[in-house]
Amino acid sequence: MCGINGIYKFGKAVNDEGLIQKMNQVIIHRGPDAEGIYTDEFIQLGHRRLSIIDVEERSNQPFENERYVLVFNGEIYNYKEIRSSIDNYNFVTDSDTEVILAAYAKWGKQCVSNFNGMFAFAIWDKLERTLFIARDRLGIKPLYYLLTSELMVFSSSLKAVLASDYLDRRINQDALVDYLRYQTVHAPYTLVEGVFMLMPGQQLFITEEEGAKFETYWSLTDKTVRQKEELSEVHANVKQKLTKSVADRLVSDVPFGAFLSGGIDSSIIVGLMSETHSQKVDTFSVVFKENEFSEREYAKTIADKFNTNHHEIELSVNTFKELIPDALSFMDHPSGDGPNTYVVSKYTREQGIKMALTGLGGDELFGGYSIFNQITKLQQKMWLKSFPVFARRPFATLYDKIKADVASSKVKAVMKQELFDMEYIYQFYRQTLMDEQIDKLLNVPKLPRNQVLNIAHELVGYGKPGWSLPSLSRTSVAEISTYMQNVLLRDADQMSMAHGLELRVPFLDHEFVEYVLAIPDKYKRPVSPKKLLVDSFEGMLPKEIYDRPKMGFVLPYEIWMKNELKSYCEERLNELKHLKVINAAELDKLWNKFLSGNKRVSWSRIWPLVVLGEWMKSNNVR
């Protein structure tokens, strides 16, 4: 686990080594153990290393042989298997890094199809003067880039791309709308004009003659085949495949642990770790004095059952207030989530742990969110479709006027849709500020088309590759491709790497994902929280873990923002007023509505704006 940087000019000399050193300095937290730089006439490659596998100096990067140079961020879990299949290569390390280079030498760009892991890497061919870049299938590791007709700058960090000084720091207005809608910007776009992200499952091949060519080597909807198994076989396969995924992710030459919330997903991961590994597992939980937000008792139940070395991190408002500036300073790209991961990562790393497993991905695959039931129920209400939009609109408006809260505004938006297919109604589920609010907040003539609608339609819309998937799996694909990849995974990476901690996600083994997406709805229908997953591990979890309402992991922002964090929030909101596109008076109205308890403006509508203000100030983006 590391951070990578690169500067390439099409057939021209790259002379300023100071730039790559500057970019490396920006990502020092991602790789505190070692630094390396490679330069030749046409390219500069930088690397910061967090040593996890083969921690010896011989595995430092950039890793070079006679022909190729590699910079790599991530882990390849099946590297030993791949290594055994490569003949006529003289290995000098025991690292997965060298296996990538050897695999590229043997198979070229097709090598990525053999990798099971999380990764973003770049390989420079010194002989052919070509550059190959690839990102893992699920988008666990980030890769930002600036690409023009003259050069390409790439990095694990958006901040490092900005530090290269090759672009103006102008805000992308369409991306700003996306952020206001969803507290994030969906890849490939970023908030900065001209900076993009390589997409999950995408690779890029650059030559002087032909320029940059993007290719998709894997997609969520490509390889799933409908299962014809009995339920008992499905249970057995889910258990076997997830157990293997956990075992694969325990390969490490440094101490490791697990994040334990006390929910179903993290509890199963901890259980499998305890069964797979002979040593006691170190588990880490964030807890609160405010009992309505804390899952302390559930995490302790699991810790006791599996006899872990359990660590509770009690988070108070004063501690959180002290940590918030640092947490937000490490955000490569702003998000309405993240500080919770920053806190647990900080404490985990302070205990000497360099790698931890997390239960991220279980909700998306097994229908753990309420959206899976909500979409199913709405689509079953066929009688609604018999009413034309003009007939539905006044009833929806009246309902919204009476209820006057966040939920009613979303109901109104759904009822105004021509079609009730999943991709058309899904766009509203995780929307924070509604378009009516954004219209008032921004001085723009017209809002761009909804990016979540674009993503859902392209992946699971009628006639698209994912259309043939089971209904619940279509929702899973939408969740994975939007909220999970662009909020949860992005925050997990940037907040854990702020402390030089590697997070591994067993639920996102691509072979496991392919299998679960193909499971029929009749087996996965969420009659109780993630019943298929729980039943696949029958006897592992105490009943009180799965037979209770889902809590989620939410900090008590509502209370804090109106009291101890009030002035902090106001200062960051004022930063947004420097943007010409922002209507300052409307921004003040939103803040005052939140303070007065207006049900349409909850804390989750305001906090992303606070984060955005801090990010703009610290990165000088206008």
C-alpha cells in the first residue's frame, strides 16, 4: 500500500525533477516507510511506500528491471499463484510488486485479468517508450490524472496533481452540482476543471504516436451468470468464497486488525479472521457517550465471542472538534462522510497496526440498505403507473406541502417521473440537496443532467448489459457504482492512508462480487436484514447482532453542529461565498433553516457544504 506519482510528456523532455519531489511530499502520509524517484528524458515517476509484504529495502519502488519501471499502490492477493506460473524470470524479491512487472513482461496489458486485488499502477517501457496504467475492478484504490495534448500527470492524490502546477485551480461547475446533489463527485469527474479519475476496471495505454487509449477490462455487469443452484448450495458457496477472500487478505508481513462496528458485516469478517488465523485478532470500535449513536454493546458481544484484543475509541465532541481540521486536510476530494474512518484509523495505527480488514461492501451486495425494499415496493405498486404524470403531480405536491420534510420532497420527485424503472427512481434515494434547493443556491441558467441517473441508465437501464441481472442485483450495481465507489471507498482510502494504514475489503473480492450479483432475488429478498448472508454463516453470529434495527455508523452531527461546532461550520460556509456561482443569501437561509429545526434541512444537507468550504480554502480552488 503506497502512493504513486508520474509526469509524462509526449515525446518531449521532462526536465524539472523538483516537481515530482514536490508531488511525493504531498503524499508522504500514504507511504511513510520509503521514497523513490525514477527519471529519464521522457518521464518522471515518484513513489512513497507503506511496507506490508516483503518489507525489505529490495522491494522499494520505483521497481526497475532492464526494460520496465513500475510504481504501484495496492496489493495483489494471488501474487504467489501468478508467480508460480511465470517461467524464465529471475525473481529477486518476495513481493507482489515484482510479480506485476514479471506478469506485464509475459502477458502485456492482458496481465490485469490475472490479478486479484486492489491496485493502481503505472509501467514505463524504456525500450518502446510506452506508458501503461491500470486501476482495480471495484475502484478500491484511486488514480487521478490530468491529460492534455502535451502531457499527462497522474497520482494517487488529487492534491499531488494540483501540486504539479500544470493547471489552473478552477472549479468544475457541473461537478459542483453533482457534489451538492450527492455530497461527492462521481468518477471520472472531480471538482477541479481538467482533473479526472481513471474508472474502476479501466486501463490506459499511451504511446507517442497514437496518444492515450482507454480500455475497460472488467465491468460489474459483464460476467454474471444467473445461478441455477438450490438455496443450500448458495449458502455453501457464499460461505466458502467469503472465507477464502478473508484468508487471502490476511497475507501480511506486519501486524493487522479489523474495524468492528457490531453490525452483521464486520462481525462476520472478524469471525472468519478468528477462525482462519491462529493469533488473536485486534478489533477497533468507535463508541459514544450518546447511547443512541453507539453500538458499544454489540461490538463487545462479538469481541467476547471471538476472544479478540478489543479496543474501544470513545469519541467526544471535544476530541472530534480537535481532529476535524486534520481529517479534512487529508481529503483529496471532499465528501460528506469520512471523519469517522479518520478517527478509528488514527487510533488503530497508534496501536502498531499497519493493515486492517473492514466489512465495507456487505450492505451493497446483500441488500442491507432500505433502498432495496423501497424500490421493490414502489415497483410493485402498478396502479400508480396507470395515472399520467399530470394527474400524479398535484397529489405529490400536496403531500410534500403537508409533510414538508426530506422524505416528502423525494416522494414528490419520484411521483413526477414518467417511468418507475429502477434507474429513474434510484437517483433520488441518496440525493442530499434537491434540485429545487440547488436552483436557488446556484447562479446558473440550468442544472446539468443528473450524473447518478446517467450511471444507473448506462449500467442497468433497459437494453443495457445489466438489464438481465436479477432486480435486487441491479440495485446493487447502482449502489456499488455510485455511493460505494465515490463516497465509501474514497473516504476509506483517504482517511486510512492519512495515518499510513492499509484497509482491505473482503466483500469486494471481484470473484465473490460476480457470484453474489448472479444470485436470484428469491434467495436474496431482504425479509430480514441480509438474511442470505446471515443464513450462510448459520451459528456464527448471536441473534442480538442480526435481529435488531439497522443503526449505521453516524456521528451525532445534529447536536454538535448546533452547539460546539457552530462557529466552525459558519466559518467554512462563508468560504463558499467566494464562489461567484454561489448565492450567498440563499446559503445563509439554508444554514438558518437548519439551526431553526426545519425538517427539509437536516445536518446531512449542511455538513457537505462545510466540508466543501474547508476543502476550497485549503486547496485554493475557486
